[in-house]
Amino acid sequence: MRARSALFDVYGGHLRERGGAATIAALVRLLEPLGFAAPAVRTAVSRTVRQGWLQPTRLPDGPGYAMTPRGERRLDEAAARIYRTRPSNWDGRWHVVVLEETPGRDSRDHLASELQLLGYGALGPVTWIAPRPSPELADLLSAEEVPARTFHGSHEGPDVELAAKAWDLAELGRDYAAFVAHWKPQVSVVDATDDAAAFAASQQLLHAWRKFLFRDPGLPAELLPLDWPGHAAASFFDEQTLRLAPGTSRFVDECLRPVRNVSTA
């Protein structure tokens, strides 16, 4: 886990519902159980500001940082997929993105990574599909300065075969099973009454789970293999997140509480 990724997880999982901002001192306290020292946190904050995800703000406790509107959209989109709060129904149509030109190699690799994060799978060098449109797509194409055509369309053929072409579901399923096998013995033994330990474990689990956002578009059930391992993995993630939530919440609230200097006469 890198400090920048940990920042995103903290803002998305905890600060978004607590006003969306925090001081550097609070961020340092929050990331300490994850092994990050103050200099690493400050560097990550500065880098995230330069990239347009965070912006300086004034808080009652002093200078702080809040997510930009762009950052909030990314957090909301990620949260909807992490916790699967979107409607699961599907109207049978794909959202299709056709690039009007092929970007250069560096731009192409970055664009491909970002499109995958938004839930799109590649059918070819310039054609991408998703089961539903991403609200971040227009911002991404504009930022990358890549002209594209987008539309909804139905596939004249088995949609299961189309999904299997755009995403490697067999490998994804194996990795979901490996996720549970790896994390279950580690997280299940964490003492949920130890607030700092609960927070650290929940963030480590979230970080590992969030990696699937780059690979799993959230396909409707009718397009997934039978006994899809992703269902068991999601249940495990939800159960442990819920178990660790009380201690995690107490730890976050304590870290955000202003630290008052006490002078002695």
C-alpha cells in the first residue's frame, strides 16, 4: 500500500461522510497504524493536490485538505462499485466507446488503465464496452484529449461470449478465490475491540479489495459463470468490514478530534 492510495481510501471510506476534509495532523494520525510516517503523508498530500484530487481548505483547527469536485466524483464512483450500491438490473444494452484515433503509447497505456478503472473492457485497440456508462468518462476523455464516439448498443450474438472477450473472467474468478484464501486467516483473528488494529486491518482489506476495481466491471448476474467466486469474496469483504466497523469508526473520530495544547502554570 502506498501513502497516496491510503489517502484515497481514508477520504473515500471515512472522511467523505465526515465533512470531507482533514488537517495534515489528523491525516498523519490516521495513516500511522498503516506504517506511514509524517513526511510520507505530507508528500502524498502534496502530490495528490498537484494531480487535482485534493485542494487546500481552512478548517476550525487550521489549514486542511478537502477533495476537489473531481475527486469526489471518483470517490463516489469507486464507493458504488466497492460496496455494490448500484442497481443490479441490466437492460441488455452495452455502453460502447469508440476512439476516433489511436493515442501514443504512453497516453494509450494510461487511458487503458483509466478506462478499466471505470469498468470498461477492450474489444480492440479503439473499442471499449461496459454494462453501464461511467459518469467519469467525459472528464477522462477530455483530460486525455482523446476524441471518441459513445453510444448504447445491443450485441447481435451471445452477450456471454462478448463479455468473455472483453474480460478474462476465468482468471478474475481464480483471483477472487485467492483473495479469500489469503485474507480470511489474517483478518478474521483481528481483535475488533482494538480500535487502531481494527482500522489498520479494515484499510488493508479495503486496499486489497479495491484492486478488483481495475478488473471487475460489475457485470450483471446473467453474464457471469455459475458459482461465481466474486459473490463469496464480496460476502467475506462485507462481513469483515462490518465486524471491524465500530472500532474503525471510533479510531477515525479520535484522530479527527482537535488536539489542544495544555499549558501548566
